[in-house]
Amino acid sequence: MSDFTPKFRMIVMSDIHVKENKDCVELARLRKGLDFAYNYAENSEYKKIDAYVAVGDFANSGREQEMLNFKEVLDEKLKPETDVTLFMASHEYHGEGEEAAKEKLQRIFGMHYFSHKIINGFHIVGASCTNGCHFKEAEQEFVATALKEAAADSLEKPVFFFQHPHVTDTVYGSIYWGEDELYEILSNYPQLITFSGHSHCPINDPRSVHQEYFTSFGTGSLSYFEMDEFGKIGGTIPSDKDECAQYLIVEADENNRVRVYPVDILTENFFREPWEVDVPSDPSTFIYTERRAGSEKPTHFDDNAFITAEKTEDGVKVVFSQAKGEERVNDYIIRFRNEKGNIEKQISVWSHYYLYNMPETITAEIKDVDTGKYTVEVVARGFWRTVSDNSLKTEVEV
């Protein structure tokens, strides 16, 4: 990283969900996140933030006051040197419909719902959705033309592309919250680096970056988490869903290398070292591919890890230590084995990996456990379902 000096830097956010109430937590998080980005820039060799991009659902329902509140914070916090690009999606259309949202985008922000810009030599291309989160003929034609022009400018430079729903079958969340109507167009351009939201899935999840035909990043949310896995206690909405304020800082240098930093606004920290895309135009150099699934190393419970289980009025409370690994643990499977060793009940819980400060222990309230004596076993799982190489066990009588 010591030889990487940006010549371009941008902030990328999505799913901000600004409300009509000026005291809404999303506006406070937006201010804090922008302050963090400028402080980071001012303390680095390259001190500018060249662009700010919001990838849809910046307004919770598209009402005018929400858009005005959003603009007020952008006007307050963004410097004149920072170009602003906004895209819209389903939430902007909730209030008064799609055409009214387009009119407000033009009148309040002076923007069209398509965009193709060149900033410091890098192409910024994107399209708002239509009919909720779809891309029909007009959007497809615009994207095809814009990307062809960008590629003609340079086959080696990264082209930054924005759409609100994830590109189907790319980043975490893209199966349930994805859209494939632009896939055939996008797959022609390996130098594309795409940014998308819609899912509210955590950006510190290693699956939130994906490379195959091009590079994709999820952009998180400033409002609440939603996950793309089922079978958990609480379903796809974690109990601490509101502890969510994440976005990306993206940099590129004169050699076309790209660095992407996932930011946690609540603690004002980068989640990890940046993701690195050194040769965006050459898929043979991609490192964030599905091959990672086959190389994930198992997690492990330390020697001092513990587990307890106790009967409660409506079930069993299980408390246990977090496992450790090269990456954070994704989730845990809790199994109740009867005296014959058969599994009578099994359920999964989140590790809370999406929080910068993960809890040291996990507490799970398991309901509807039949009367009996059980061995409670906990195993940890990685993001590609690699199971821990050991487990925690304890006994409980219900």
C-alpha cells in the first residue's frame, strides 16, 4: 500500500432512508460519515474527495421534505470540489410515484435519473431503476451506450458503475435482492467495478465483494441490517438491526489500481484493510472469486472458550464464547442431542459479525425445547459454510 497514491477518491452510500423528521438517526449518521471521510482525506497524501454517489433509497419514501433534508446535509457537509451523483429506486417512488420523484430529483438536486460523468479521467456511469427496481428498455439502452463510450476511452481504466439492486448472483444479498436485466450488458466489460445496495447486507461480509466477469461491491445501509440467510433465530432481521451505518470510500491511482475501504460510521473505523483490485481489466488477476469458498479455513474455539446452558420458563438459554478464524465467524449452529445421541432440535444464530465491536460471547434463547436431558453442542460456521474444527458442549435438563 505504500506505493499507492490516489488520484481519485469517492464516497459511495446507499439505502440511507432519510425521514421527514430532521432528527432522524439516518441524518445524524450521514453527517458523521461525511465528517469521517473528509478527516481521512485531510490526513492522507491526496486530500480531496472528488465524488459523492448515493445508489438509491436515499429518501425513505420520496417525499419532498425527505429530499430537502438530505440536500441540506449534503450542502452543509460536502465541499465544492466534491461532485454529487444521486440515483433513485423503489423507496424514492413510494410517496408520489416515479414521475414525481424524477421531477423532484431535477428540481431539488438539478439531476437527471441517468448519469455518465468523467471525473479525474474516470468514468462514472449509472441509472436509476424504473417500476420499483427494474431496468427496462430505456435504461438498458442508456447503460449499453455509456459503457461502450467509456470502454472506447480506455480498455484498462476502471469504469465505476452504479445500480440500486445488486447484480444477480454476485455479492452477498444478490440472490434475494438482485436484478439481472443489465447482466448481459455489464458482462462485456471486465474493467467494470459495480456498486449496488437494496439488500442492506453488511459490507464487512467477505462475500460483499465478488469477481467473475467484472467486480462488484455491496454498499450497505445507514438505517438497518437485513441478511440473506434463513433459519436463524429472528429470521433475516437480526435483533440488533438498527446498529447499522456503513458505506464505502473508493480510491483509484494513476496505474488504474483501485482500493475500496468499508467504513463503520458508528465507531468511526475502517472494518478491515481495503479490498484491492490491481488490474480491473484482467479477470485472470481477480482474487475475490468463488474460488474462495474452497479455500476457507475452519474457525476454532480457543482452549479457554466456555459454554453454559440453563433451563428457562419457556426454553433454554445458551451462552458461549465466540470462535476465532482468519475471517470473522458468520454464524453458529446449536444442536440439542438426546440421551441416545440423536438431534432433537437444531437452530442457528448470528455471530454479530456485522458490528465493528463484536460481542465476546453469544447468548441464545432457545424456545420450545421438549422435556428431557440433552447434550447441547455448538459449532461455528464460516461465510462459505466451513464448519469449525472443534465444538463446545455442555449438558442441560429441561
